Amino acid sequence: MKAVSANPARIRAAWQGRISGCILGKPVEVLSFQQGLAGLTSYLEHAGALPLRDYVPLEKGSTVERLGKACYRGHISRAEPDDDINYSILALTLLEEHGASFDVTDVARAWLRRLPAGATWTAERAAYATLLANMDDEFVNGDEPGFDITLCSKNKYNDWIGGQIRADLYGWVCPGRPVLAAELAARDASLSHRGDGVYGAMFIAALGAAIPACPSLDAAIDIALGLIPEDSGAAAAVAFGRGIAGHGNGVERLHQEYTGLPPVHTLNNLALVVWALLSADDFSAAIGEAVAAGWDTDCNGATVGGLFGLTGQPIPHHWTAPWNERVGVSLAGQSELALGDLVARTVAVADRIGASHA
């Protein structure tokens, strides 16, 4: 595959798509976890929001009202802080500081310096706890960890979705370089994940890198799929999502296939992401169907939104206008960033990586 130059318009659309998809899924995430697809569908039907093509309406007195109004249609003034966006910004900062040569210890230090432990969940929180319990005092300042850092990924959540949601930006900054994107995502994910938890991250990053250089999403998926083990659960999930794309009973088949998996596992959500990308003709349908299908709604909305943005199609104004290019974060020393600054920083990193890997 031939590498291509970073396209500021595509990177802007990727940020817009990821943030908009995250906002869309955020208010119904807990509902999806607690009440499953049936509860989510019931809420959206009652709110008159199916098919889902705009931000979620707030139904007064409902179980979701306790989450607050900031992510509901008519109440959005910025993108509220979320781990999906935190990790994209952490990846950007890591690349700014270390370039494409960072290693897993650099990822660990970035977490310790910038990521509040209270803003982590499942595999990330378990890895963070292991890191804190075992590291030498001076590790954060640059010393070697003083223990086997692979212990951080020895946790019961290491094949869940966390690595996958941290991967997007590695693809954005490597257009036409899916092998490098997959390698960067694997280094990041390996702090907390193993096996399919890493392969899902590699696939998403490689797909993001391939899309700008491929004639179709299918062609990009072929390339990304070739970079993970063909006998892995992640490869099977991609194949399953691809196989049911465009079928009217896709959501039902997804939930039948992955019955019993946690709603935040890599495999079910990866299959859903592929299905949503290939089943939709436009951005609104892509993120709308991804969120309405349940499981990890904000993560899937964000991943699908970011990948769709890379296709070159503009993000409709009704998705971007409400949050006014204001991006809330919960990282040390940061509470809100401007979309324009994030785009400029991402393009600069992509240009540097492109120049160093020419």
C-alpha cells in the first residue's frame, strides 16, 4: 500500500465523527449495560428517536435522567469529558513527546502523569493498580520500572474493549501505513491487554490508516484483517460483522452470536462496529445504528464516527454545531480543548511520522 499525506479535512472529520458518536452514545451507555438491548430500544421508541439519526432526547422521569442533561438533544453545549476522548488525546500527546518510537513504559508514564485513576475502568484500572503497587519511586521520572511491566496486562479484563477504544488516533496519523498503525496500537494496548484485546486495537488502527488510501471500506477491511492472526477471535468477529452487513436482522444476529459476553468485551463490539460501518450509507445512519444496537454505546459510536470521518464524507452540521468545537477532558491540567487545536496537533504529528517513515 502506498502511503498518503495527512489530509487536514479528513482528520478534522475523524475528530468530529469520534466526538459526535461518543456524545450520542454517552447518555444511554448505563441503560444499555443495565437493561440490555430491550431496555435501550424501549427508551428510544418511547422518545420517538428510532431510527436514531440525531442526539438522544431526554425523557423526563426516565431512568436515564439521573445522568444529567449535558449530553441530550437540546442541552449540549460542549463535548463532556469521556474516557474515549481522553485516550485519543493521550495518544496524541504520547506521539508529540516520543514520536512513533514510544514503548509500553512511555504509555505507563503518560498514564501516571496525566490520567486520573478514577477515570479508568476494567482492564485500565487493573493495570493502573498493578503499576502503582510495583513501580519504583522514580519510574515516572524516566527510570526503568523495576518490575516486569507485563504483569499489568495479567488481569481478568484483558480481552475487553479498552485497548480498542485507545487505538483510533494511531490510524489517523499513519494514512497509508496500516502496519505502523497496528504496531503503535499494539504497544499502547499491551500495557493492559492481551490476545483479542490487543488484536481489536490493531485492527481498528490499521483500518483507520488504510481507509484514506483505499478505494472502499471493504478493501480497507481486507488490509486491516491481514494484520491480525487469522485464527483469532477478533478476526472471526470482523468476519461475522462483515457477513451480516446490510441484512435487516443484523442487530438480532449480533446479539444471538455473542450471547453471554460482557457488554464491554472486544469481540461483540468489534463485530458491531464492522457491521455498522458496512451497513450505513451516511454518517448519521452509521453512528445511529451503532448506538441503537446496544452494548458499549459511547465507545462504538465514537469508533464508528471516527472511522467514517476518514472516508472523506463531511460530518453533517446538526452533529457538530451543538458542541461548538469545545472538547471537555478529564486529564491532569486540562479541562477543555478546542477542536481546531486538536486537528492542528494531529496533522503536525502525522506529517512528522510521514517524514520519518518516507
